[in-house]
Amino acid sequence: MADLGLPHRPPFVFVREIVGRDPGVSAECTTVFDRDDPMFAGHFPGNPLVPGVILTEALAQTAGIAAAPAAAKDSKPHFLLSGIRAMKFFHAVRPDQRIILRATKLAQVDNLLQFEVEALVEGKVVAAGQIVLNEVA
């Protein structure tokens, strides 16, 4: 897996590819959750669904990719998820579906960055909301 600029490591990296990025402003990424992932053994047996919290984390990771400046390799900022606002899930997401993840910065106050996020499958919005990241040294 290519370096995505995230502090996360497997098995907790949910972004698979960066499709596009405007550093400090927005990012579009993709992911696919493999049918063999152990989480599907219990969510739900015989009817596997990507958990909303995992989809939200993938969107937060996308926002972290968007938030990072284009600058230096040695001083990568880290962002912590500080808030989830108005996240809604419109359609079930199944294993092996390609998910487009988008994040666009709406506002920033000091070290808090607010993002509009959405996840799409086959052109249909499956989840959308706003999240807040906190930049930490």
C-alpha cells in the first residue's frame, strides 16, 4: 500500500487510493472492504454490511488526507477525529463494493477543521455528514 500520509497502520487503514487532492482543502479517495474481512463474520452473518462507524472512519481518514498541507516530508501534521456532525447513512454498503470517499474543508478555527464528507457507491450517495478534525503536533 502506498504512503497515504496517514499515521494509521493496518489493519486500521481504510483508504486504499488517493484519486485527487487539493492540499489543505479537499481529497477524493477510494476503498473496498474485502468480503473476507473478519468484521463481516459478525456484521451480519449471511447479510454482510460495512459498519457505519467504519465508513465514518474511512471518511475521517480522507479528511485527514485533505487537511494535510503539500509541504515537508519531515513534519507531517496529525489530525484526530474530534467530532461527528449530522452523519447520515442512506444506503447499505456491501463488501467488495468500490466506495468513493470525498472530503472538503468548510471552515477552520485555530486547530479545529470542519469537513463536509460523503461516500458514494455506483454514483449514489450512501453516507454524508460533517466531521471535525483537531490538528495535533
